[in-house]
Amino acid sequence: MFDDKSLNTLEYGKILEMLAAHAQSEGGKALSRALRPANTVEEATLSLDMTAEADRTLFEFSVSPSFAVDDIEETVVKAEKGAVLSIPEILRVGRALRAARRVVRSVTPVLGVPGLKAMLGTLYSDDKLEKDIFDSFISDTEVADNATPELRAIRLRIRKLGDNVKTKLQLFVTSPTYHKYLQDSIVTVRGDRYVIPVKSEFKGAISGLVHDQSASGATLYIEPMQIVELNNELKTEKLNEQAEIERILRNFSTAVSAHSDRLKASYATIVEMDAIFARAQLAHAMKAVRPELNTEGELSVKEGRHPLIDAKKVVPLTLALRPDERMLLITGPNTGGKTVTLKMTGLFVCMALSGLYIPAKSAKMPMVDGVYSDIGDEQSIEQSLSTFSAHIKNIIGILGRITSHSLVLFDELGAGTDPGEGAALAVSISDHVMSTGAKFLVTSHFNDLKEYALTTPGVVAASMEFDTATFRPTFKLVMGAIGTSNALDIASTLGLDREIVERARGRISAEKRQFDSVLSAAEQTRRRAEQLVSDASLDRERAASALREAEQEKRVIAEKREKLDESIRRETKKLIEDSVEEADEIIDKLKELLNKESVEDRDVFEARALKRKLENISAKYDTESVVEDVPDPSPLRVGDDVWVRSLSKRGRLKKMNARGEAEVQFGKIAVKVKAGDYYKVK
């Protein structure tokens, strides 16, 4: 059972307020505030699936549906009862129709959101009704002329009659005959009828009906007899206008009533989707991850951050309970974060079962039937209960309700009374909770509970870390460790007189000093081992980084060599083609000389010259086919031939800096090489 008392203790309501802030509609905010943990793993998994789909829609497909919709439930019920809706109520229905249409249009193209797409089937949109509503009403108080042809015709007659009345009254205002009778040269309205202001002493000078007078009595507002009939016609048309508006409102009310069931279902779906997308928005804001639910009782949090602590100050916590481990004892110094750890664990379980993501690197949450907690000051003045008595009364109530699938959280179990009796009671209560099979987290300073944790199967110990160098807590949870309270060290750090602290040390029993000494030595050994592991991990990371860099360098060299080989192949091909072409020309000339009927001396000389030229081409290839990589010990200069080891190629030195880094030319390609990767060759 997820009772409100435990949820309030865990400050679950504050998380819901954070959630409601991300909802767009008032209905979505209300639904977010009413969110409670699911009772079955199927319900919780479905909620998490829907949060995941909303997250995918928002942050993978960048689709942000609008759920800004008014509450129309009362409006629809009113229409069902036959009442005539007001303009604002009809506009609210129009906005709900528009919101449903836009949500369907935005979510339909998104892939991989079967749950959300199933919800779209319950959304109701009526394009004609929506258009008619927004075409008919300009604002919450004004009906458009084009709402109906009848209304347009009536308002056209009203404007013509009004203009006619004002024109005739203007004759009175501008006439020199009547000017002296008027208080002001204006036309005004009294009681929906056009009138002119006449001085009271000239009441009989203008024949007409008196509709009003000024507060002082000096001015009478008179409707001249010449326009009484026109004003009557105008009044009649205005009544016709109101009747037509009433008919328009009634027609829309009937349309809303006819679709009331679909409108209510559609509104409920929009509000539900708003709350689902609010969960995804909150997860993104908290940099949270989806928790893994299980029914085996495994509970683990890796680098969890309490969502109500400033993200810049919160220290990530890691804890774990395997399925066969039922109790976690958290020890350590005061103000070290034990209670925060307890609350965070309970809060994470409630959040996970509510479909909310967890602000952690990873999390596995057990399916529980309730979270029961006894945390904080339970003192009750009204019931005349001390803190200890109130705690015991609360614990009694919890022990009577827990099952093997419950999560129990006890803070400072057995505190507030005689330490010896309190410790014995804490061990006994722990033993009872263990026997029920429930998951159990407890914080304590009692050595008896620490011994219980060390000797009882299924109990795991953890300690809030304490820096013995600075005598300050680090707020880190260390699994498998049992810590001391360090009360005297903390008191000294906070400024308590050193002499008082030392006298207090002298009063501590030898057994307790020995026990604390063993724990302190174990903690120091653990910290040294942790440092060794950290150093080894750092060395491993450095080695992996060096390996990655070497592999990258190897890939770069291979790419350069491949490009260089391709360039050389292209240049060699061109050289061969040019040489073959030149050889063909020489052979053709030799053939011409041989085919002459008479050979002269100069022809013989030319033939010998062509033969030597052909031999030179052959010698050139014989020379270039041999790689001369014999080192030359003489000083290296720009222009010298060099051998590049990494590329197994011979090139010409183009540039070289003081650090020995060089640029080597291979045909048309210049390649940068490291110092020591090349040498001068003969």
C-alpha cells in the first residue's frame, strides 16, 4: 500500500509538482498531481512504455504536440441537459476540437509509438463544427456578422437605421434654430435610443420624449418626435438580433450535446497524453534514465541523484541489493547523508512504479506492494507522545501491514531511548522484518546492529564515507563497509572545546574504542584498496588510449601509403606510355633508314644515334626498378633522396624543420613524415 503518509515523508508530492509544471493544460496538471504508483508490474511497465514513446516523439523526432486545452467536461454536461451554452463555452469546445485535430496530425507520422497511436483513435475532431465555431464568434463576447445570413441581414438593417437616425438628429445639432436649446452639440444614447442633450429651461422648445436627465438636472436627454418611429424600428431589429444570436447559440449547444460522449472521451485522452508527455519532459530535465522493473526483488541504483537536491551540489550515490539480500544497513557519521539515501531509495521506487524515469546512470527497481517508512521527527504534542513513543507507534502500524513484497525504510531505528535497550529493540525489529521477506533499509549508529549486519545472512552493510583527513563527511555511500559515527571528530570540527572532546573520549568504553578502531582500520584499508583500483583503472585507460592512438596512426599511414601507391601507379603508367611512344618513333625512323635503296654515311651515323637513344630508354627502366635504400651518412639537405620507413618508399626531401619533421615529395604528391621515419640514401 502506498499510503499518503509515507509518500509525503519521501516528498513524493514535490516530484509531482515538478511534473505538473511540465503539463500544458489544467487537466494535465491535475492528473500529474494525482499520479500514484501502480499496483502491478504490468501497469508500471505500460506507464514506462508510454513515457518512453513520448520521449521518442519529443527528442528523437522533434515533434512537440500542443495539449493546451480548456476543461470542457462541465460544458458538455450542461449541453447534455439541454442548456444553452454561452459564447466562451462554445469557444472552449472549438479549441478542444482543434487541439485533438492537431495532436492527431503531429503524432501520426512518428514511428515506433504504438501506444500513443492507439490513443489517437479516441480523439474526436470535426472539421466542419470547428470551422463553424471559429467563423461564428470573434471573441468571448462578439458574434461575427457572417454567423448566419439572417444575422448579417439584420445587422445590415440596424446599421442603416442607425445611420438614418443619426443623420436626422445631426440636423438638430447643426441647426442654428436649435443650437441655443442644446447643452452640447452631440448625439448620444439613452436606453438603447438615440437622443440629444437639451437645456432643462428649454424643455418645451423641442417636441419629444424625455429619456433621462443629468445629475444636476440642468440637462434633459430628449428623443425628438421626428425619430421616435425610426428608433422603434431600430429597437425591433436589435431584438431580432438577440433572438438570432440565441438561435445560433442553441444550435451549437445541440451540436455539442449530440457529440457529448466523443467530446468527453477526446478531452480525457488529450489530458492523459499531456500528463504522459509531461513525464518525458521531466525525465529530460532531470537527465533521467528508464528504470528496469523486476519481480525478483533486485534493487540497484548506479550514480543516483536525489531530484530535490541542487544538481550542482548533489553527490551521486550507488547502492545494490540482490534478490537474495533483504536488508541494507546504512551507517556512518551524522549529517553524512544516511537519511537522504533512505529517502532517495524509497522515492526512486515510487517514481519507477509511477512511470517516471530515475535521475541516475542506471537503475533496477523491484515491484513492491507498498513503501512503508518511519523517517524524521514523529513527536506528537496533540497525542502527548514523545519522539520515541511516536516512532514505536508508527513502527507497530507498519509491522502489521507489511508483506514479503513490501519495501520498509527505518531511519535511526531504536533511537530516542536508553542506548542499550534501543539497540536490542532495533536488532529484534530488524529480525522480525527480515522474517517477513520484505526489502528493508535501515540507518543506525548502534554497534549491535553493525554486528547483526556482519553475522546475519541476507544483510548487507553500507557506510557513508567520512574523510579522516578533514574530519568531514563526503556524502558518498560505500557498499560493504561499516562506518563509525565519528561524533567526537565532527563536534571538534564544528568548534566544540577540545578539552571537552578529549574528556568525552576518556569516558568511552574500551570495547567501543576497540570496535571503532577496527572499523577505522578497515575503512583505511578499504580506501587504500580503492585508490589502488582507481590507479589501475587510470593506467588501463591510458594504455587503451595509447592503443587507440597507435591504431589511428596506423590507419593514417595505411591511407597515405595507399594514396601514394595509386599516384605512383598513375605516374608509372604515364611514363611507360610516353616511353613506348618515343621508342615507336625511333623504330619507325630506323625502318625508314633500312628501307632506303642506297645508304649514305650520315644515315649510318643517324641509325647509331637512334640505337643509343633506344638503349638509354631501356637503361632508365633498369635503374628505376632497383630500390637504392643504402644509407648515406653525409649531412642531409633539401633536395636529397630519402627512404621513408613507414611507407617503404623512396622520395625527395622537400622541407625539414628544426624538430626533424619533414615533407617528402613522391612524384606529384608531398607527404609529411615524422622525425626518425626517414634517412638519406645514396
